Amino acid sequence: MRHVSVLVAFVCLGAVPSRAVAQGRTITGHVTDAVSSAPLGRAQVSLRGTETGTLTKDDGSFAITAPAGDVALVVHLIGYRRREVAVPAGQQAVTIELERDVLRLEAVVVTGQATGQERRNLANAVGTVSAEQVNQVPAQDVEQALQGKISGADIESNSGAPGGGIQVRMRGVTSIIGNSQPLFVLDGVVVSNDAIPGGTNFITQAEGPQSIATVEDNPANRLADLNPGDIESIEVLKGASASAIYGSKASNGVVIIKTKRGQAGGAPQFELSQGVGLAAISHELGARLFRDSVEVDSTYCKPGLACAFQSLCSLSGGRCPVFNQEDVVAGNKPITSRTTGSIRGGSETTRYYVSGLWDVEPGIIDNTGYSKHSLRVNVDQLIGSRIDLNFSTNLVHSNSRRGLTNNDNTGTSYYMSLFSTPSFVNLHPLPDGTYPNNPFAPSNPLQTSALLRNESPVWRFIGSTTVTVAAIKTPQHSLKFVGTAGSDFFNQKDNIFAPAELQFEQASGLPGQVILSHTNNLNVNVSGNVVYGYTPASGALTATTSVGIDYQKHDQDITRTAAQNLVGDIGNIAQGTIFAIAEQQQRVRDMGLFAQEELLALSQRLLLTLGLRADQSSADADPSKLFYYPKAAASYRLVFASPALQEVKLRAAFGQSGNEPLYGQQFTELTSANLGGVPAAGLGLVGTVPTVAAPDLHPEREREIEGGLDATLFGGRASLSVTGYDKRITDLLLQRSLPPSSGFQTEIFNGGVMRDRGVEVDLTAVPTQRADLQWTMNANFSLDRGKVLSLPVPNFFPPTGFGVDLGTNYIQVGASSTQLVGNDTLCTSFCKVGDQNPNFRVGFSNDVQYKAAHLYFLLNWQSGGVADNLTAWLYDLTSNSPDYATPIKVDTTTMALGAYRATTFPAETKTYLESTTYLKLRELTLSIDLPQSLVRRFWSGGRYARVSVSGRNLFTLTPYKGADPEVSNFGTQQIARNFDVSPYPPSRSFWLSVNMGF
Amino acid sequence: MHRPFLSLVTGATLLVLVACKDLMVPDLNNTSLSDLESNPTAAKIATAAQGLLAGTRENVAFYVRDLGIFGREGFDLEPTEPRTVTQLMEGPLDPGSFGGGQWTAPYADIRNAHVLLRALDKDQDMSAPDKEAVRGFAQTIQALDFLEVIVTRDSFGAPIAVDIDPLGPPAPIATRAQVYQHVLDLLDSADTHLRAAGSAFPFRLGVGFAEFSDPASFLAVNRALKARVEVYLDDWPNALLALDSSFMDTTKSLRLGVYHTYSTQPKDEKNPNFDPVHLFANPDLITRAQVQGDGVTLDQRVLDKITASVDTPPPLDGVTSNQQFALYGPDSSITLIRNEELILLRAEIALGQSDLTTAAQYVNFIREHSGKLPRIANLAAQTPDSILTELLYEKRYSLMWEGGHSWIDLRHYNRLLTLSRVATNGHFYTRMPFPTNECTPRSPQPPGCASVNGF
């Protein structure tokens, strides 16, 4: 940074342009909404061609000093279209009506690290979401609030567990084993979205006994820490053509989040909101109902062996009692609560935004839930007229309690014991409070949910400072320096306690387990940008030149201790007598340089962009090698005079970006082991997979070409955007299987070519815009087709999966990257049995404001795709699925449906592949603004009060028989998603909220 | 126009200077293979030699378990992993999952031995006799790893020449006879090295080798392994020769031998076959057990090794049990080779050489000393076939659930069908397929790449 300050000094000394203060008259006026005539406060009113400007007050009034002759006033207000009004000499008062910019054509969208362009000129289809769109319905985390709202972004929950666990995939599969998530940039800082598993694998052994924690632990992803209420805007760069300027971390897309900031002018604005909600399971799997002891005997008892199960059906006539075990485990209807408050205000020189969040959301299973407390302080300080300092700080404390779900090999997680537990066995606690053992599984799920604790408290601080120095501001030249430094630190503690009295703990012979983990994560980044703008006196063009540098540092250290055979029942790790320990560190250093030229010409109708980024990283085998990522884009607006069609913008963009290897992939490692006190080192010890690193390991490279058109229709009442793209990912990070006789099982290397092609359509329309009725409609459509074009090695199985017979992904030349293969009677070894990628997705929302009432809903439709419903298989295997006993005729014999399914599997893997087509009502809100007179009667300073009823995921129509078609046993995965193994069940949530502003 | 440009250029230059920075970071999590290969020291070699033992232990519990299931000694009943029944007992054996087992771990250890042997050649630190000791140890362990592979693949064969570029084409598949010969060659070569070694190993062997922890005594282990291999090959004279140099001794404990040890210490492994929730004994072992002299008490080996289980799991394809093995706790050892097997091998050799008197003598010795069963009078007078039946009974009960011996022996003498199938659709196997990844790069696909159907 030392060099950067030298640069600041240099720039500051070099720029001493002269300015004259105009003398003359004072123009006064009002700015109002063109439709409702409501006064508009905080609008920027400036004198064209000068730096003179002011802000309107809350009543819309302003006064500005202007020279004596004819002048023009330019009025800006975010969310409205810019308006230019001529004020002839002699006119002193003016009323300016602004029209809402519903199509957000004038919103400035990011094009570089310190540059932006108005949306109407943009050469890329950048997805943008506003604060209002994010906060229609209370969401636990930001991604949940984005589902269905952005074309090309496939945002999917891994389970219904509270507190996150959502993955984002933009424009198809872009990596097989590399980082799979987009880059998240919050107020200029690269923030962590890690999903750090808690360590339930130690109990569930989902991936065997070797690791304490694995991806099957159903971790939350850390983006969940953000308070959705703080978000001002989200911009989504979906592919390399837009994200090239972010270089070697950007090929999965970039999500740029800006938080709310203070506003100058007017009185400070307070907002308070209190929501009270209710959550309930949205889909129970059910279980088989047994008629009588005869049915039980024929199902569970083997001739010749003693069997006492029939005695459980001792009602009259040997009928069986019915216990809804699932309802007891996951049938809670918890009351949730969310309180938010914010203050926004400031003067011309100092602006501030302060917000707080207090969110408590218990889960539908005992001892699960999510809570989040957040405090944000954003302060902006203007020093003189040239230096703008922005400080953003956010302190978050969250705690997700996610219970024990997903795959397990010990029969301990809730649904892993529910599937084999028939409805006639009574698992309820005995009068003395102890739980009976479950004779049908190693655990009693009622007992597990009542006694097991799995907590993940997080403390996090994200802070950033941006300095903007406007060194030169003349009509012809502008020179701006933008420096940002920020850091994101969090500590995640994971504490799992399985007390000794649990059935599976007693059976293990080493009763009681505690798993304690601490993660410290620090991301730091520092960047400097110089932006030079040039507009010749003729005004024929605007050229923006920017150069910058970016340094990023990522340090992560996870330490874990697991203890068994506990003394007592207090759950302290030191009470263990048998221990396992682990530490996993990451250290990555990245440096990037970039330069970009943007040229806006031909009356601002043509935009040309050229850019280049060069990156080096410690994650590469050669940390000193630079990798280059170019970009180029052009757009041109055609203007029409017809009433139906005003403007068509044609655009095309090309860009490249990368995806660096993960830390550790560049090393060929020996593992260490303890052989009864003797230290040992070697390949493949303690269950590790011997892996070779390629000697030239480097980032994946994505090349994207995007083209499309944006049309403005019906006098700005509708817009249509159509985009096609073609992505080609080369030098894929691949983990190919080696013939194990080599001693190694896998190699991490670069190679192969993968393609994604797709189409996105966005339609926004305002069918009605009157003072008493406003109706806005949004629809988006996206489809993507991925294909593996070539591989330097034979086709292979990706590292994550359950093997061919249960269905697995298979990376195969000429095939879709998300195909599933399995056994089939029609093929000899294995063949394609399905594809996880859906045919298309549609999001459709309507927002209707009628007088004081407001209705909003968002429907999300996904067509096609399959998930591997292994949960259903497990229910069938233990003769316990709800439809198991339904008789069906196979050839001439009658057999039970469930038994038939189970016998066809795994010879026919398709048996348990189910369509993930769904239609979900993602969001619904109905709100009423209380009359202002009423509000003022309660509080003279009141601005508004709103009462709303809202819901999330209220209904799902789907042929999928499992808990939810959005499911991922392996957590965040671009490939190997959609495996359903006893996930946390999804819930629907209802909210009653009161929002007040004053 | 001038000044802004100047500042831009200056700024950009400064930025480039800052950027030319060394970003190298070390591996913070593990030691590296290249370090051992390029900078070997006596200490690193010792750790790697100890790693060989850890490597060969890596899979042994699953070897015991899976081969034990093939030989119907026990069952693995996991409601969440039914393939332990549907594949291991019913079939077919899928090369993509369970069928491909007992392969990757032994081959990783074979690579470990090759890496160690190369490091030894390069090392300047260690004395020549110490190097000979390490070589003898490494080749013995390597032979054991190859043996594990060929026992399970049998007539499919297995690759031998595997010390090649792991990124190149795979080693060719050698025949069963070639692999067994390779195992014998390794054992003999190890024998030569051990004889040239000093009085102690320059590394630590754990408590599992308490009585065989120097090159001279370890030589007896090497010969014991050779005797086992020669018996598998029906080469009776050489088997006897090797056995004579082994530690077989009817005056010593039947448990004298070498063991894989486990512990509950951090980073060590708990015995994976300590799993009372999932692992069960075949009740048939009780049904077919002979009785002691009182006519009531079961074979002592059954009483010692099998107990009633806490739970009787619901049957999975007809497989259930109310019995479990009492052999293993979390820190119990698994046998590598021990005196009792050697005595039984002595009987087997005698039977193979038609020396029925000697065979009967050792069979009766084990009956009396291990099973507490009465001697069978005039056993030597019975037909070789019925002596073999008796010998196989003794081997099944003496070496129960400790190394797949019953499956190997019953396959050897073509008697797998004397076992009950247990599972509804039960099948028996004589060999396992190669794992899918071993086959993928091979064209044409050798036999052993398809699923294996039992009989």
C-alpha cells in the first residue's frame, strides 16, 4: 500500500483545476412523482455543465443558485428516470415531475472494479436485484431471497435445514472439482462463502471413519451471515464475458453486493420492523401402516428364529397401533421472530446508515434452529469536495443448529432410523423419562432429536474502507483514484454432543461423543484503481480508462477434536477418554493487475469495451506465472419512433476468466499415521486417497461469448431482454482416477473441454401505472445445456457419488456434464439413466399496488431434471414405504409394490430416479399501508406503517416423492447434486410483520 | 491532457512493480513425497518403513470381513449399506463398488515400498547392514501385499510391474502363476537381504512384532509366509522347507506370531472389525460345531470367539443372526500369521504328501489344544478325503474371522458348496473382479473387468 499512497499524493498534487462560483439568481422548485404527485425528497438537482447542485428536502422543495441566463437543471433520483428541464432566464420557480424507472434502464451497473455504465448501454446481461426485491418476504439468507429472480442463476437449497446450505450455479456447470461457487464481493471485499462441515461424520460415518467432518455433514454456507435487510443492490455477473475483470476467481460468476448507505438531506429516517412467523414441515414422507401381527410376522420374522415383533401389535384382533414417528420428530410448528431496525441520514459531508437485526427461528425438529444478530454501521465522509471516504462495518453473530441429517452408515441420523422404523413400534419416552431402544434401527429418532445437540455459532466481522479521490473534475477530463482495503474475519465453532444415554451410544461400547471444531478464516484484500475519463469539448464521446491492482489473501485454519467414551454427561471435550484430532489449513495469496478502456460514442448509443487482467496465485504450481484474461464488448442502441417500440439495443460480449486450483491440490502428499505410538508416513494411510498433483497445475479457463438484444417497448412500459451465450471451459481441473495398481488413485491435473450453451429471456412489464393502481410483472426464463467436448483421459467418475449401482455422475465425452449413469437391464455394464440438469426454469412475479394495498407473489417453475431418491430405496428395503404393501401384478404373480421396486434395484438404477420438475410459490406477500393520518396520530413523526402477511415456499407441486426436489446430500456441488439421502425436511414459513418508518 | 496521462503511466508502473512478488506458500498440512524421494535421511526412511506396516494394515480388517462373508463366517448387516449382503453374499460382485475391494490399499503400499527402496538407494546416511534390513523388511511386506491381491483375484491374475510412471499406461496383468512366483521371489530376495542385515532394525516395529522385532527373528516370519504361499500352490516339499525355517513350534503358544495392532490413540486406527452393531457371526458356526468330551460343551473355539448378540436385526434378504464375534475390541490386534496356522499348515503339507499319520497327528494336536475336543482315534486310518474334511473344520474354527482362511481353503479344495448359502439368493465366489478404474484405461478389457456372478 505504500506505493498506493505515493500515487495518491502524486495525483493530488498534480491536479489543481480552477473553478469559478457562478453568481446570479436563485431558482426554487419542487420535485414530484409524475404518477402519484407525491413529493420526492433527496433528489439530486444540478445545473447542467457545472458542479453546482443541491438535494431536495423531504417535501420535495429545493433552491439552487444559477447564473442569470438560460440554464438547464438535471434531476437525478435513484429509481427514477433522469430529467433535464430548461429554465429560461427570468423564470424563478419550477415544478419537476419524475417518472419511475421501472425498467431500471438508468441504473448504473458495474463494468469494472471501479467503473460502471447505465443499464441501457450495458453490453452484458447483468442480473440486478434491488433492495425491495430482496426483502419482499423475510428470508433467512440472501440466496434464498434470490431464488427464482435471476435468469441463468440456478439457486438450490441442499436441504430444509435452518440457517443456509444453498448453492448457486450460474449458466451451467463450469467446474468439476474446482471451486464451484461464485465469487461474492461485498462493498469491495471478497467475502467467504465457505461451507465448513461441522463434524457429524464422526457420528454418522457417512464417508467412513477416517474423517471427522465431510461434505455430507450438511453444512451451512457462510453467505447466510449477511442481513438481507442491509442490501441495497445485488449485481450478478453470470459468466466470463462480464466477469473477466475479476480474473482467475471469476469463472463461476461474480455476485456484487452493495449495502445501504446514508442519505444526505432531510431528516434522518428510522425504520422498524417486527415479524412473527410460523414454520411447518411442507412434506412428510409417511410410513407403511401395518394391519395386524400376521402382516408383521410375515414382514419381519424369519422362520426358525425367535421373533418378538408380533407382540407389538396387541390391540384387539392383533391389530397394530399407529405412531407417526416422523410427525413427532419433524412436526414442530415453531414460532419465529425477526426484529430489524435502521437509521439512515446525514448531511452533505457526513452520511450514515446503521442497522440491527435480531432473528430467532427455531426449526421443525427439536434442538434445531437458526438465530442471527447483526449490527451494521456504514459511514461516508466527504473531505473537501474531492475526497470521499466510505466505511462499512458489519458484526454478525449467528448460530445454526442443524441436528443430524443426511447420509449415514450408523443408522443414527433422524431419517436414517425413521426409514426402517415401522409405525407400530412405540418409541415415546417411558414414564421415567427414558427412551425405549428402537428394535428396528440402531437409534431411536425421538430420543436423538430430544437429546443430541449440534450447534454452530459464528462470530464474524466484515469491514472495508474505500477512498475515492476525484483528482480532476473538468467537463473534459476527470481523474479518479479509488482505493479499497477490507477484511472478512470469522470464527466458526462447531460443537456436537451425543450424550451417552442415546441408544447408539450405548450400543457402541464407547458411549458419549463430543466433536468440537474451530475455524478461523481471514480474507484480506487491497485494491487500487485509477479511472481517467475524457470527453472532448464536442461531447462526441466519453472514454473511460481504468487501471488497477488487486491483492488478496486467504487464510483458513480448521482444528477439530472428537472425543468418545465420555466421563459424565456434561459434554465437555476434556471428558472424553478416546480422542481423534485434525487440522486443515489453507493459505492462498493472489495478485492481479487489470486495465480497461470503455468508449461511449455516437450520442451515447455505442459502447465499446476492451479489458485485460493478469493474475498470479500461490494456488498454481508455479506461483510466479501470470495468466491473462481478456475481454471485449460492444453494444449499440437503435432508436425507433413507433409507439410500440422505442429502442432496441444489440449487444455482444466476449471474455475469459479463470478458476484457480484449491489449496492443497498443487501438492503430492504423504499422510501420517500413528501405529501404536510408532510414527508412520506413507501414501494412502488412515483411509486417505493417494493423489498425484500435476507438475503444471494452473487455473481453469472459461471463454464466454454472449450476445443478445434488449428492447424497450410501449413507451417504457415494458422491456424484453433476450440473451444467448456459449461458454467453453478449457484446462478443467480434473481429478482423474488412475489405475490403482500404480499406488495412486487419482491425479489432479488440467485438461479437457466442456461447453455450456443457453438462452435467457427477461421480461418486465408495467401493465398499469396509475396513481391508485400500479402493476409490475417480471418473468424470466433460462435454459442451459452442458456438454463435455473432450477429455485428455478416458471417461471417468467424478470423486463424489455412491457408485454405479446406486446411480452416479459420469464424465463422458459427448455427454452432458450432469448425466447420471447406472445399471440397466438394457445395457451391459452401465449406461445413462438420467440427467440432473432441468430442461428449463421460469420465474414469474407480480407486484400489484392498489391504493394502500400491496400484493406480491413469485412463482418458480422448473421443468425436468432428476434426483436420485435413495431415501425411498431405503424405505423399500426395510419394507416400510407408505405404499410398500400395495399389491401389483408382475407377469402373473402378485407382489408388494415396494418389494417389486426393491428387487428391480440396483439392476435397474432408474427405479429410484425421480423427476425434479416443480412449481413452487416461493414468495407471497399481502400488505396494507395504514393511512398516514392514523400513523401520525400515534406518532407525529411517523412516515408510514405497513402490516403484511407473507409466506415462503407455501406450496410445491411436484411429482417428486421425496421430501423436496431441491436436495443435495453432498452439499455444494456443481456435479453430484440431487442425491437424496435422508435430508432435513423442507418447511414452509408464514410471517406477520409490521413495518414502520418515521 | 499531459498530467493525467503521466500519473496514469506512473501509477501503472508502480502497480506492476508491486505485483512482481513471490507468492509461494508451503504445504501446511502434510509432508511431501518428493521430499522423501529427493532428500532421504535415516529418520525419514525409518518413518517410511513404519509407514509400510501402517499401509499393509490399512485394508486388513476389510479383507478379514469380506473374505469372512464369502466364506460364510460372518455377516455385515447394515440397514444403510445393504450391499454387504446383496453384493458380497448374493451377487453379482460389482467392479465399481464392493467387487473392486482389496486392491487399492495393497497397491498403495506396494508403491510405498518402491518409494522406500529408491530412497534407500539414494540415501547417504544409513549403514549398509541397516539398508539391508530395511530392504528385507520392505520386500517381505510387499510380498504380503501382493499375496492379498492374488488371493482375491486368483485366476484373473494381477499387475506386477507397477513401479512405473503413475500417469502413464497401466502395468500389464500378469497371470496367477506369475504373481504367485513374484510373491515367492520377493520373499526369497527379502530372505537374502535379512541375512545380510545387522542385529537390529533401524526402525521401530510395534508391539505386534514383539517377538520378531530384529532381522534374525523376522526371517522366521518371512519363511512362515512362504510356507503359507507354497501350500496355496500345492508345492509340498518347498512348503515344508520354508515351514522348517519358520517359527512353528508345538511347544509354544498357539498365539505366538505377528499381529496388526490397533489402538484408540489419536491418529491410530481402532480395529474396524470391532463393530457389534453391524458385524454378526453366522449361527451356522454354532450349529456345525463339534462338542467337547462331555458331549454337551461346544468346541472351545466357539465358546471363546462367539457370543450372543444384543440385538437380532430384521432379516435382510433372509440374513440375520443372534450371534456376534467376541474376537475384537477397539484395540484388539488382527493376526498376520501365527503358530496355530503353521501347525495346521504342517498337517496340510503332510496330507498333501500322503503322510496321513503326520497329518492326523497335527490335526489331533489342534483339536486337543485349541478346541478342547477329544482326539479322533485312528484318524490316520481314514481316507485322505475325510482327513481333509477334519482339517478344514479345524482351520475354519482355529482361524475363524481372522484372515478369510476358510474361504481360501474351501476354494482351494473346491468345497465352497459344503457351506449353506444363508441369503435368499446366496451365491459363492472364487474370485473378485478388478476395480473399474483398473480396467478403464485397458483395451481390450482383460477378463476380470466384468461383474462376477457367483455359483
